[in-house]
Amino acid sequence: MSPAAIPDARELIEQLNTLDEHARLEVKRGSNIDRSFLETVCAFANEPELGGGTVILGLARDPASLLPYYDVVGVPDPDQLSQTIATQCANAFNLPLRPRVHTVEVNEKPLIIIEVPELSRSEKPLYLKNLGLPRGAFRRIGSTDHHCTDDDLVVF
């Protein structure tokens, strides 16, 4: 079996600088793995027919730019951060999620690219265990993550 291809970070950054964040692509600064990160992962895994999504850690949007422009800021201790991502994805949800986690270097700074698969219909909804249903489940609507409602749960 051949190893899975690592996404091209420069192409993803170019996409961000052209289109900004969107339904399948999200940026986080990456200084820690917090609830916002887990909500995005959950939304990518849950959204029907989205095919999952990609989170890039180590970029920051330039607030002075009128158009989307993302700077490479890097992440601290990428190995530890990757381990935390794997652990959180395995333990924070109602079932273990196994995203593909890649560390790459751009402009001599480490970035982490996380590819989140869409779950099968029988595995949905994924939700944060500590919040339960429906509050702990999220959907990806455009470039945002939304709490699921009881009506959303019917979609799954």
C-alpha cells in the first residue's frame, strides 16, 4: 500500500488567498487545540455530502488587508500538537475519529494540515461527549460551524 499523498500547503494557501475560508477549508492559528477546533472537526465529519474538510494550523489572516491574505506564522512544537490532535479526536467525541495529520514546512515554519473525513451515514451524528445531543453536534454551513438542532439530527 502506498502512503497517502500529503496536501500541497502552498496550493491551499493560494486557495485561501483567493477564496478565503470556505465549506471545505478552515484556518486556525494553532497555538492550542481548543473547543473551536473540535467544533470544526465535528462539522466536517458530519456535513452530508461535503466529503469532509481540511484544517490548517499555523496561518493567520492579515487584519489590515482588504482582501483575504494569510500569513504563515507556524505552530509551536508541531509533534506535541499533532499528538494532542490525535488524542482529542480519539477521545472528545462519541466515537473515535481518525483524521490524517501532516506536518509540513512553508517559509521555514511548521504548519499542520488536518484532513477530516466525512463519516458514513451510520456513524453520524458525531458529537462532543461533554455536550451531548443535539448541542454537541455541529454542521458545516458555508465557512462556519453551527450547533445542530433536533431538526438537523433528522438529516443524519
